[in-house]
Amino acid sequence: MPPHTRTLAAGFMLATLATAAEAQNLVAIRGHIAAENPGCDVARLEESYRGALPGAAGHVVVTVHTIEGCDGGNNWTSVIGVFSEEGGRVVEYSLPDPPDFVVQGARVANAVIEVSGAGYGPDDGRCCPSVRSSARYRIEGRRVVAAP
């Protein structure tokens, strides 16, 4: 096998392993969320950020996910989650003051987790929050706290 072919094959294998590891982490995170919310479905799980953040012991994964159908009902909420892996298990950072709106997105900028979404106006139906909302968070130990 020519050297450039071996290099390409090795690069492809490393990329595949990295993608598989990320997918396994998301599978583990989904399992953790499901275990913490028995009787509910995890309908959407999107990774918004993966990496180091000041205040965290190691790398974290920031997600936006939807919890729905709890106990067979027609209910749902979309929330943010911050997770890490310690000793082969998923650890969820506590969020003492979660956003009071439906989370639609999250990103990290300048070491701050910026969350955006929509809240409910006085005439909004459960289906259709219309008030643009946002919140900012930072990591403090294993907690996600409001950021200025």
C-alpha cells in the first residue's frame, strides 16, 4: 500500500473513531436524561458545544433537548443541559435557575453559555410561545449559574 494511501486510511479511521466516540457520548447522555425523567420521551437531543469551559473540571457537552409525553400526556418542554463524563458515567451539572422559556438554541461565546428561545405571552397558546427570550450562564463547580 503506498504511503499516502496508508495516511488517508489512518486519517479516516481516526475521524470515524472520533465520530463514534461523540455519538456514544450523546447516546449515554440521552440514556441519562431518560433515566432522570421516567415516563417521558427524549424527543430531540442536539449538541450545542463540546469542550472546556472555565469553572468546569474537564470538558463538558452543552445540549438542547426536548422532554415530552410524560406519563402519556401531550406535554413538552425544551431545555438546556450541561454534562460531563467522570469514571465512565454521565454527570449532569445542576441548573438551579433554569430558563423560564422554551429553549431553542444555545452557544458558547467568551466562556459564557448563551441560551435563546421563546417565552409565553399573555395570549399565547401552549403550542406557540412568541416572546423572544435569552439567558446567560457560566459554570461554577458542578453548577450552571447565571452570568452577567
